[in-house]
Amino acid sequence: MQCPVCKQRASSLPRYALSLQGVSLRQSLLGLLKCEHCGALLRTVRYSNNLWFAAMAGLALLTIVVALFSVERLRSLGNLVVLLYWVLLVIIVIGIYVYGIWKAAILEQVTDVQESKPTIS
Ligand SMILES: [Zn+2]
């Protein structure tokens, strides 16, 4: 995600994933964020095709993991191992999802917060 104002990276991945990025919770839910370099108020308008590549890569990775470690084989090791296996799969999926969204987000500067309506794109 590149800031359209200063042309630098608007937010690092940990900042994107773990913080509200300088806006209130309500603004964050509307898809708003502040650039970490220039402080411009930004909004995600759409996602580039990279998102589809990330989704495909995630799917391929999951297929490999499932093929390598079948649940049947893990079951003999106990329920805890099976549980950890599913937790790991969920973490991988969420991780790829967050990374893909972060990488592919195309931003636009918001000039008037009051008039901007949340758009699902
Ligand atoms: Zn900026």
C-alpha cells in the first residue's frame, strides 16, 4: 500500500495488522487509516490483482500442508496435535489474508471525512 500523497509506504505490515493506524476505531472500521510518513488521512478504494495471486498462493500452500500432514496420521499422536494443526492452518489463512489485503490495497486521500461514505470494494 502506497500513500498517494507522499509516495511512500503508508503503513507497515505489523502496524496494519495490529493497530488502528492513527485513526479512531469507528474510522478504522470504515477502512480509513493515516499514513505513517506524512499523516494524510487515507482510504482503501480498491485492491490490485496481486490480491488474487496472494489468494492462489495461500490456497496452494494450504494444499501442500494438508497433503503433507494428513489429519489421519496426526490423530494417532493425540487430540492436542490435531487441535494445534487446525490452529496453525487458521493462522496461515489469516496471515495470508492480511498480507494480501495489505499488499494489494490501493489508497486514496480523504479530504472530508464527514461526506465520505463507507464503500465495500
Ligand atoms: Zn504519506
